[in-house]
Amino acid sequence: MFENLRALLFDLDNTLLDRDDAFRRWAASFVDAHFPTDRTLRSAAVERIVGLDNDGYYPRIDLFRQIRALYPFVNPSVEDLVDAFYSQFPTHVRLAGDTRHLLDGLHDIGLPFGIVTNGSPTQLQKIGVLGLDVRTSCIFVSELYGCRKPEAAIFLAAADCLGMAPEAVLFVGDNPEADIWGAHKVGMKTAWLHRSQPWPSTLPRSCADLTIGSLADLAEVLGLGAQDRHVDSY
């Protein structure tokens, strides 16, 4: 399927990183720190906060305004809660076993990769905790670079960083518009990691060359072999 493939680029959140899993861990720790010791209340609050998060697309300041409106006993100011979130959240990220297996396999066959993510410089903290910064120096964060996916410039800059023409790069991401449409427009091959986001009716489905349910699926497509399923990195 990808005989001319020479490199890969990945989105970060909910692609290389299972952000939903990390956010749930953060939400549980937040509730433990700020809520009364009522197990039923705490369990319901975690689910409510996870729902409000909207896969990370709900602005953090609005998220904590909502939390304080719903749970007035949460004492810190909204601004302090936002600052604490950005400081604490990276400590809850984990490199999943299928991600490690895929990246190890790419290294073994000599395929370089890079990361292109929208977000603030705090994305670098997550990348560091995951150990991805020692696997690649091709890391583009939108607020540091100066433009966001799906703008062409950030994709082209990442391909250039890898020393590859866009046509030789496979972009892997979960967001149909920001990741798949953006990469497709500059001539990259694309793999849509289908998690919770539906495919929007406004985009042609043909811009996704491959649809996968996990990075383990991608490893199989690339012929990297089966992974030892019981190992995750913590």
C-alpha cells in the first residue's frame, strides 16, 4: 500500500498518546484532592469532568469555570486551577504498549518519524514524559512554530525536517480535518486513527488512504509483526 514510504509523521494527543486515558487519570486525582470523601459523589464527578473535557477541545478556562459552578466547594480560583492543570497533566501520560511496539519497529527498519501537534509549549512536557524527544528531533508544536494544522506550512516544515518530499511521508492522526485533510492537501499519504471522532460530511473520505482502529493495526499494515500485548510502559 505504501511502497514509496520513507518516513512517518504523527499527531500527539489521541494518536501517539492516549490522551483520554491520561485525562481520566488526572480527573481522578483532581477529585481526590478537592472533593469530599463521598465515593459516589467522587465517581460521578470524574465521569462528569471527563464528559466536559470533550476530548480536550473544551477551553481549559471554560472547563474549570464549569467545574467550579457545578462544585462550589472547589476552592482555588479558575486561573489557579488552569495553571495547576497544565503543571500536573503531563505527569499522568503513559506510553502505551502498541505505541512503543510501533516506534521500536520503525527504528528497526530504519523509518524515521516526527511529531506535529497543535497546542501550547506544554505539549513538549508530555513529549518528554513519554520519552519521544529521545526518539526524534523532528517535533513541531503549533504555538511554537507559528501556525496550526491544517495549515500547509507546518506539514511542509516537518517533512523538510525529515529530509523527505511530502509524497514520501505517511501522516497518522485522529482528527479528520486538522490531521488527515491537512496532510492530504500537501500530498502526504494519510492514516486516520478512528477513535471517538466521526468523519465529517464536509470532507471527502478519499483523503484518508488508510483507516485504523489502533497503532497496532498500523504496525500490522507496515509488517512490523505482533507485539507482546501484556506490556505497557509506566
